[in-house]
Amino acid sequence: MIKKYSFLLLFAGFFLLLSCQEKTAYRALLITGQSNHNWQGSAPILKTILDQTKLFTTDIAQTPKEKGDMSTFEPNFSKYNIVVMDYNGDSWSEKTKAAFLEFVKNGGGVVIYHEADNSFADWKEYNEIIGLGGWNKRSEKDGPMVYYKKNELVVDTTAGPGGTHGPQHEYVVRARKADHPILKGLPVQWMHGKDELYSKLRGPAKNMEILATAYADTAYRGTARDEPMLMTLTYGKGRIFHTAMGHVGKDATHPATECVGFIVTLQRGAEWAACGNVTQPIPLDFPNAAGAVYRPEYKEITLDEDFDKILTYSIDKSTKYYTDLQARIRKVSANPAALLELEKKMVDILKNSAATAEGKKLILRELAWMGSDYCVPAVQELLKNPELQEAAAYTLERMKGPRKI
């Protein structure tokens, strides 16, 4: 009987993985329209982040304005794989509430984004879906606070209001369930971009797993404990991914959502909510605890961008594109064919008369350790250039006995 049960579990897991891999796109419905935050800014950002994965096609459903006729808001949830909540406003109609609950109970995925865990304080089922929430008169009557203290999970029933945060700042996010599909392969700790750090969240906390926390430092009016930042829940057959991060204000830039840690965990969390698994690779620019990494345009740097920027590089510019190229080279260092393809592009820069001397020096620095005999003629040619002669000679010296092709 045990063997039969194990086989069924294995088959179910294989089927789940196969269903995620075969699904080329999921339909996402992003609900917005009211919030105490800048929903006009956050909604298009969230759509961009999801759609760039090529796994999602995201529609935006905007509710009526505050105190408007909410009976007109009746999205067809059944058309979608996941619902993304970027909403904190008036209650929905009973008909829409019932349709949403039916969607989740029957296996629809949900992504709870930042201030959406402030919403619907009086809606019992919604609070079960989000697990933990804050503000809007939440208190001990709505459930306990849940956090980590000295690496121990604490369920705190102390009386008091739910929801607080201090001034925005960068902070370290720490994985608590590193083997979960959403976090698997990510660093155990990474620096998150300047953001609000939600604390004292309260709720039913049923069927909830805390994936990651952040320490709420007293220097920023924090609680001196590790507060939940990323959570997963189940409600009926539905899967819920809840991120407390990602504040978007009225400023011109939005570091909390430009943060690579936020972008990647949102993308992976959304995929998990849609199918229960994650197929997305870990990007090369994912941060560690040393410092936050930002994508001002919300997209991962491409190899073509690396070479375009290095082509025109000067010493007063950022080296992030060179650093990205270095990471790509090291990632394929055991693959001679892949190294050669990169080397060919690097040689093209050495031969390009429009390329800056500083850019060519960066390329020569990498070829010194990974170049093959393919690049030797181009490097030798640079010995004739007084500005590059020393760098080229250094590369050839380090390449004694270069890798054969």
C-alpha cells in the first residue's frame, strides 16, 4: 500500500511539472483602481514584470472610483489562471465576492501584493486567503501576529493594532524555506531595495507557510524581530503567493519594485500560484546580502546590451554591463563551445574601430584567462596601438598556451 501511494505521489508530481512546462502562457487578471498607495504607478509596473517572463498575459481590471457603484465591477475570474491583487479600497459586491471565492476554491491562483493585505478587513474569507494583514482597524480580534524571534517561529496573541512600518530603507531578506520552489536556488539572504518593512501583521494564518522574513531594526522604528515578507497559502484548491514588499509612492523612481529580488520573487511566486511549480531560471543579476541590485527598466540585462555598452565604455561609467558579461562567462566556463561563441563577440569589439580603448581593455582583461587561439590575431594586431599595446601584451603573456579550438 505504501509503495502504491508513493508511486501515485511521484506520478502526481511529474504531471504537475509537465503541466507547468507545457503551459506557454498563463492569463493573469490584475485588480486595481483604489488604494492608499499609488496604484496608477504600481499596476503598469506589475503588468510589465509579469508579462516580461513570457509566461503571463496580464489584463488590468480597474474598479470604480472610491464610493462609486461597485455593483458594476464583475470580472470574469474563470477566464484567468491567477488574480493579482493591487487593491485596497471599497468592498466588492456580494456577487463579485462569491465569484472570487469560487475561483480560488476551485484552484485559481492568487498573488497578494503589498498593500492588498490591508484591504477587506471585515471579509473573513479574504483574510483567510491572505493569511496576515494590517491596518483598517485590524487587532487581536482578527488573529495573531506571526514572526520569527531568535530563529523561532512565534504565534503572538498579544492585544494591539495590526500593521505598522517605519521609514523606508534597504533591508536583508532571509529565506526560511529555501527548498520551496519559489526560493529554490536563490541565496539564503539578499539585500532588498529601499522599501517599507511591514510589521505586526495579523490574521488567521491558516494553511500558511512563511518563505522569507526581514529583520525590523529598531533604528527604523522596527519591532526587533524578523517579520514575514514572503508567504504561501492554500485556500480550497487554490494557491496564494503573498509578498509584503514592493511599495510604489509618488516619487519618480520606485526602488522597491526596481529591486531584482522583488521582481524575481514576484515572477516565481506568480508561476507557483498558477501551477504549483517554478520553471524560471535564476537570473545572473540576483543580489546577495552585500547590496541591492536594481533594474530601472524592470528587465534583465541581455547579452547584446552587455556588448553594446562595453563598445562605448568609458572609465566614468558604471561597470554593471561588464560585470554581467563576467558572470555569463563564468557560468559557461566549463563549456568550450559556449565560451567560443562569447569569445567571437569579444573579438568583434577588438576589431571595431568605433569601440573605445577602455572598452577594449575590459575585453582584453577577460581574454587573458579564457581566450583561445581564435582571438590571438586580433590581440596581436592591438600591439600596434600605443594606447592598447601594454594591455594586449599582458593578455598574450597570460595566454601562453591558449585554449585550442
